[in-house]
Amino acid sequence: MSSQRIRFCLSDILVGAWGKGNVAFVLLFCLLFPLPVQAHEIKPSLATVTLDPDGTYRVVVITNLEVLIAGVNGAHSNTKDAPQADQYDHLRTLSPEALEAAFRPFEERFLGNAVLRFDGVVTRPQDVMLTIPPVGDLDLPRESIIVLSGRIPAGATGMTWQWNADFGSSVIRAPAESQDIYAAWLQNGQESAVIPVEGPPVRTFWQAAWDFFMVGYTHILPKGLDHILFVVGLFLLSPSIRPLVWQITAFTVAHSVTLALGMLGLLTLSPNIVEPLIAASIVFVCIENLMTSRLHPWRPVIVFGFGLLHGLGFAGVLKEIGLGEGDFITGLIAFNLGVEAGQLSIVAACFVAVYGVMRYPWYRQAVTIPASVAIGAIATWWTVERIFFS
């Protein structure tokens, strides 16, 4: 069934269930959030740094090469949102040989935006090796590997990595002999901490805590649209403190549990299962908002269950970065606090948005019901898309 036909069926169902007036909000949201089938979330590039005792270095970059060549910059979270979406889709169909040929004219720009510094001095890699997988499922992004290598300048004591903001964000990892890891998520062209040429990478407790706090916060705001809509859905049931506290507490406890278990490797679930269920959880919350105007005893229990799913989604983010033994507890707690700060920011914004009208008797009909229908329609499409088109 085509995506257009699926949208038509959904609109028919919504008209029958909630009336034409509320469906106007759904149609508005569908226009504001176009949802093509072929679109890829832009994930951070992963750079792993090795500084060898023989005086050489190696940086292995795993990245979506088509995104870089097409010029889809860090302002977009998904390739479908970029003006270069058609060029990206074309590059995605190229064979490894053809894509490598397209990379060579781009190589100079790449090296100018993937910056290595030893003791503050920019160092140009002496060798650039490219490995491109064959064309596979076009609904999945292709991950290419670029290896930058060369000799460490004589007398250099430390190295930094910087990924230009136009290339999006990057995760920098530097394993040490002790199996501990320096890992950081660099955004907006941020430069990494100094990675010593000799000895394990060093980062203070507060530096690590702040880095992981910001990763958690930005995963919610502005990047986590599904999590944003889930929290807004919880708020819409009743814009008063008590029901909201019960729901947020249940959600927080649950995702904290599965986040920890996921990072410890004790609980894993495929994103192909987790992501559709997260979308379905938003649908459930919105449907219940339409059916009741008060908090029932089962709602916090249901929200707790959905929080377990969201926690596994959060664990996937942290796994992309990696946590060394020295940063594990700090990173886990700081990331969780960042997520909570993001959620509280959403709640605060909701209160500000409706404070002037939330006490009027027509609030539910004018705000709760139309907003729940609109959010539920978006989440319904996400559920279908993540099941059938991922």
C-alpha cells in the first residue's frame, strides 16, 4: 500500500472518530511535517583515535559519506529535510567505485573540515583510505569508513579532533591500554579535549558530567521530536501539577532502569522493535487523552511500561558514544539528568503556552482534544512508517 493511500485511510478513520473540525488540525500537521518513505536520520560520525608507540596515528571515521558529499549540513536531523535530498538519494544508489570517484573532488574539502591538531598545530594526514560498502537496502543509510593516518610530529604531547559544524556532529573515542575510553559527543564544530600522546586520555569529573548532561539534554531538545510529543501528550491530559508529577515520575524511574540495564548489556532490544513501540506509546497516550479528562490509576502504570521502552532508546544513543569504566557512572547519571532537564523544559514551555487559558471550561475542547488528535495522527504515521518502511 502506498504512503499516500495509508494517509488517506488514516484521515477517513479520524474523521469518523473525532469529527471534521478536529481533523483540520491533523491535516495541518501533516502539511507541516511531510513524511516521505525514503529518508534517513543523520547520525553523528564516529571517529576512533589511535596513537601508537611507534610514533604514528590513525583516525578511523565511520560516516554517511553521501550526506557529506551532498552537503547536507548539521542544521538538519534528517536527509528529507535538506534541500539536497534528491542529490543524496542519487548518491545513495551509486556503486562503491562510483561513490569513491565522487568523493575524490570532495576530498580536499573533507580534509579541511576534519581537523587534526598536535599541540595546537593543524596536521594534514599523510594517507587517506576509503572503504565503501556495496549498495544495499536503499531504505537504510550506508556507513563508509575513512581512515586518516600519518606520523605524530616530533615532540608533540597531545592531539585534538575537530569536525566542522557543516558536517554535523561527531563522536570522538580514544581507547587506552587500560581499556578505559575517552569519549565525547562534539556538536556545532566543538573541538575535543586534548588526547595525550602518551598515557590515558584525561578529563575532569565536571568536564565529563557536563558533556554527558548536554548529550542527554540535546537528545530531547531539539532533536527528540518523538520524546517531545510524548511529554506534551502527558501534559495534555490535565495541565495541573499532581497528575503530571505521577506520570513524569513513573516515566523517569522506568527509563532510568532500562537505560542502566541497556548500557550494562543486560537488556537489549532491536531498534526495529523499540522505535515503532515508542511511536505507538504516543498514540496510546493521545487516544486516552480523548477518552478521559482525569488521571486513572492505570495510567502511571502504562506510562511506566512506555518509559522502559524509551530508556532502551536512550541507551542506543549512549552506546554510540561508548562509556569507559572511569566515566560509566558519571556519564549515566549526567545523561539521565540531561534528559530530565529536557523534559522539564518541555513541561515548562507547555505551562507558559496555555497558562492564560488552562482554567477556562472550554480548555479541553479547544486545546486538549485537537492537540491530542494532531499528535496522535503524527505518531500513528510514525508507527506505520517504522514497521513497514524502515
